[in-house]
Amino acid sequence: MFYYYTVQITYYGHACFGVNVAGKNLLFDPFIRPNELAKHVDVSTIPADYIFLSHGHFDHMADALEIANRTGAAIISNYEVVTWFEKQGAKKTHPMNPGGKWKFKFGSAKLVAAVHSSSMPDGTYGGSPGGFVIDSAEGNFYYSGDTALTMDMQLIPLTCGKLNVALLPIGDNFTMGIDDAIIASDFVKCDKVIGLHYDTFGYIKIDKDEAKQKFAAKGKELLLLNIGETIEL
């Protein structure tokens, strides 16, 4: 018997995405309940087998423990973030660090470098921030998390499979903005980009039409999903 899977991506606001790949639900940086723009999302119904956290800031992990305890999902992040969650009562975790790769049931995940700050809600050290490259039989994608433009992104095409889509921050101020995200897409050799970390609060509001036009002028596609919207790749 043969099973055919596609990659489905659901946007839950800010930098949070759910990705269904190979029959498994991957959830990235869940910050939903505290986000006014996502108040219509029912957190209690969000599925998760694995929860990936790019770093320790509250706006990337506010709902992680609740969802993990409800679903039994494993929390995957750097060593410091995972250790912190274990102390909060997380029952299933998997620590990684930049450069490391691990094979899971859906495929593999590689933790790659990011340039950003990272601390836990109680002020403890959050370790090195990172992004994740997911490699599966159904498709490959890069979830950058919060990051500046970095030359290390050029290593991704050399060490990982060809990307179908890259999820990149575009809000500026705390992360790279539109112009740097276009360069980042060149570095990772992926012309289809889904934007993250924009519009949630004043510092990161963008002109969506202008952003899409800038990407299109470079022969690229910028997808800006509505909160709750699901697309299939």
C-alpha cells in the first residue's frame, strides 16, 4: 500500500506555523493566546507531534508548554531552552544545537544558525537562537525563526536538500526586513518565501503590497498568509 502526502502549512499569527508533513504535525514558535490578532484561533484544537522553538523569547513560545502537555508533542530546541522547559514540567523533549541534525519520523531536522538575542521569560539564558531546515520525502523547507541576514545562510544549499519554500522574517527592527529577506532568499536559493514576524505590534508593521512588489521585481514570490489560513505545497 502506498501513501501520498503533501505539505500543508497553517499560519497561526506572528511567527507561528503548523506544518503537516508525512502525516505528522510540526508546530513552530507557538505564540497565539497573547496575540490579539490571533484571538479567533482556538489553541485547544491545534495539533502537534513536534514543537520546534527557535529561541526563548515569550513571543515564540508562550503556548508551547500547554500544547505539548495536551498533545504529548516533543519540544525541540537548543539545549538551554529544552532544559528550561523540562523544569517547567515538559514531559517529552529533544535538545539540539546549531549544526546538529536528527532523523525523526517525518524526516530530518537540522538546527542552523541565527543572529538574534535569546532569553527565557524569567530572564535566564536562552542559549543560541537558531532556525530549522526540515527535509522530508514530501518536501523541504527552512524556518528561520527571528534572525538578521547572515552569511551562514549560504551554507544551507551546500548542506541541505533543495528547498521548496523558506519562511523568513520581514518585519524589520527586531529582525531583517524586506530587502534583507530578498537577499536571504538568494542565499538559500529559494524563490518562494512565506513571511513571518510582521504586523503583530507597532515596531514591525509593514506595507504588504510594497513587500510583495519588491519580491516580484526580483522574480520571487512572497506569500503573506491570513491568520488561520492553510496552504498546500
